[in-house]
Amino acid sequence: MALTYPDAPSARRPGRCWTIRVVGHRDRTASVTCSSTCAMPPRSRDLAALRRFAEAHVAAHARAAAVHHDAACWCRRQQCALHDGTRVNCAGGVVLVLRHDPAVGQVWTLTEVCSACAPLMPHARVMSRAVPPPAAPREPYEPLATASESGGPRRVPGGFSAPPGGMGQVPVPERRGGRRHGTARRRGGRTASGGAGG
């Protein structure tokens, strides 16, 4: 699904971003923070354990976050600063990328971005992709009944009806010549059957 923003912000919901950090403190302890309101472990001197928790927490966010197919590119919102040397027009489907610089090793970022920006972002890998929205349900198809099945006029395109017979058969009108049936009177008051008029 192609992205047609950025000039129509109302057409798309804002792209989401989660940032998880391992933050050091003066007392030589560290803690894990999350940009969402998540429960975090207490401060600890075990930096390796906190990093494992941060990695597991990022993975949990990635599994729980169903990528929005109509999300605006978060990278675009940041003026594509992460790949400033390569400018692209946001396009393609929406993906969820994880950015983590192993040289720093203390920050993990999950963002919803477009497929054009994703490969240009350093230290990023695609975690999941947006699922296209379901197609609008179509009305169930009902085959037209034939004359033999319905016994009545056949329905034809355009809202008209055809005679019960086959195609090309036109009903022939009855002849109206000759005498009328019944008790039509002749001159003199006699009926057509020869009796006397009453």
C-alpha cells in the first residue's frame, strides 16, 4: 500500500515510537527506562541483567505492536534526520524497525516507518510489516432464475423483464375480425342466435 502523505496529516495516524534505555547513575547502579508507561525493574549493579531485560522488553513490544497500515512515517516526522545524506520520498508499506547501535549498547528504538526510509536507517532491521486492511465485503452473488425455474418472466439486465418463453418468441395478438360472441342484436330486435328480442 503506497503512502500518499506527508501533506495530508489527517489522512494517517501518527507513526509510533518506543525507546528503551539502560541509564547509569552516580552510585554505579543502572536502571531500565521505557518511553511507554511500563513496569521496570529496580536499580541494579548487574548491568548485564538489565541489558537482557531491556532486550526482552523490546522484543515484547515488537510482538505486541500490530503495525498500523495507515501510520505516517515516523522518520519523516523527524525530517529524515537518521539518513540525512540520502533524501527519499516516503513510499511503500509501513514496517516496524528496531534500531540498536551495538557500539553504544544501551538504547533500543522501535518505530513505524515507511519501506523507503527503513533500509536507509543505520543499525536498523525490520521486525514486522503492516497487514493490508481487509477488502470491503461484497454482496453475495445470486444467479438469475430462469423461466423454467420461476415460472414467471425472466429478469434481464437493465431492470426489464422478458416473456416466459424462449428468446425471440413474441406473443401474437388475437385476431379481432368476424362477429362478436354473445348476444349481439341484429336489426329488427333479433338476436344473433335467431331468437326474438324481448
